[in-house]
Amino acid sequence: MKRQNHTKIVATLGPSSSTPEIIEALFRTGVDMFRLNFSHGVHEEHRGRYDIIRALEKKVGRPIAILADLQGPKLRVGTFANGPIELKARQSFRLDLDKKPGDGKRVNLPHKEIFQALKKGSELLLNDGRIRLKVSAYGKDYAETKVMVGGPLSDRKGVNVPGVVLPLSPLTAKDRKDLAFALDLGVDWIGLSFVQRPQDIADARKLIAGRAAICAKLEKPAAVECLDEIV
């Protein structure tokens, strides 16, 4: 069963799509690669999906690619004392390392690496980019910001700093354990999240040592500027 597609279709497997029957149906409708999402699930669940795909591979007589997608670092705000807040355009809002629950004027941001990299005028995107803040002042443990685009903000929503290269590795301790497990399984591809610079790929290559190919997920402008070196 041969395919000559230059564009590949990737399907993520989860609790509702992990039976042999569903995986085979997905393959026969055009899926070229199955993604194991290591942000969710446990190793034995991923092993079960892997075994089903390899059994299907033998049945249909052609290779089926498997991608182990690593979670990467998750940057999130802390919690709020009285539930979700609503940020208004042009108001001031503070981010800091204080672990106390937040309110309408401030919230904990438990990532010192962000404060180390900020500059005046840096932008932060919160809640999947729905909220945009601009830094007006900062220190080693805080940032004063002005809300450029407001919206609702609740506990542990994500934070992105698109214009700044953060002093963070794309591989957390969890990712390193997941990577070792995935390589032992024999996956074909490793999905590397939060790639910022060519060195991130070089470091991952040393760990992978040719046992799988790397899919670099570019989520920051700085990575796009280094695209040739990353590729």
C-alpha cells in the first residue's frame, strides 16, 4: 500500500481514538503519522498505542510514522484569591514572584527566567494570546505592565513572551524522562516544543543520538529568524 503524498497528515491519539479499529480507520482514510502527546497520559498508555500502530504496520505492509511530542516548559500565571478577573485596556497590572494569590492589580508569575530576560517595552501574551501586556518597569522579581488588550484571566493561564529569548531549555526534567522512554520504544520522530535557538536543536541531537528524527516546533519570532541554522 503505497502513498506518494508530499504533504503529510498527522493524527493525535487520545483516550477516544486509541482502539485498533479507530487507529486502522484513521490510517485508511489518509493518516501518515500518529502523534503521541506526552503532555497528557502515562507511559503505559503511550506504549499501548505504539504497539497497536506497529501491529497495523505489519498488517498493511508499509511503514507508519510515530511522533512522540514532548510537552516542553509550561509558563503560567499563579492563582487568584477570588476567582477570575477582568483586565481592562490601559490599566496597570503587576506580575511578580510573590506566591500570594492574585487580584485585579497583580498576580504571581513563578518563572524568574522571564524577569531576567524582560526589557522595557517587552510584550507578554496571556491566556492563549487573548490578553496583551507591555512592560513599563521591571526588576529581578517583578514587572509592571500596561494592559494593551484586556480580557478575562483565571488561574494558571499560559504566558508567552514572543519578542524575548528566555534562558530556558526546551527539555524539562519530565521531557528527558519521556524522551528516554520514547526512544526505547522506537518512535520515528521527536517533537521538540519551545525551540528558541539553534543550540536547542544541537542539545537535543546529542541526547537523541540519531535514534529518531526531530520535529522542531517554532513558537517564537527569534526562532524564525534562526530558521536556516535550526533546520
